[in-house]
Amino acid sequence: MATYKSHAIQLYKNLLYLGRDYPKGHDYFRTRLKAAFMKNREVAESPQLEMLLARGQYIIKELEALYMLKKYRTLKKRYYTKQ
């Protein structure tokens, strides 16, 4: 159980760090993140905890993809002109 707690805390910190550049703002992301973690705070079964932690890792990958796409679009706009 202690390992799940440390994984959950680390996941929360990683998501909070990634939420700095969220398009709707850090405050919006932080409140939604806290609400999601508080909603699932009573979960004690290990299969369900593993599923939730895996979903959190998926969200991290999606946020990274969102930021890479944003970066790509910015660079493309900067170097290519419309014809």
C-alpha cells in the first residue's frame, strides 16, 4: 500500500509540473487535478489503484503530445509563410 501512495504522490507532482503550460491556465488545471485525485482518495483495492495510476501515466503522455504539437505548430508558423 505504501508503494501505491508514493506512486500516487509522484504522479500528482508530475502532472502538476506538466500543468504549468496548460492552454486554459495553471489554476484551471490544478483545480481539476486536485478534484480528480480527491474523488479517488477512498480507493483501496490494488487492481483499481493500478488502473488509476496507469490512467495517470496515459494523461502524462497525452499532455506531452499536446505540448509537442503546440511547439511544432509554433515553429511551422514561424518558418513557413502562407502562399
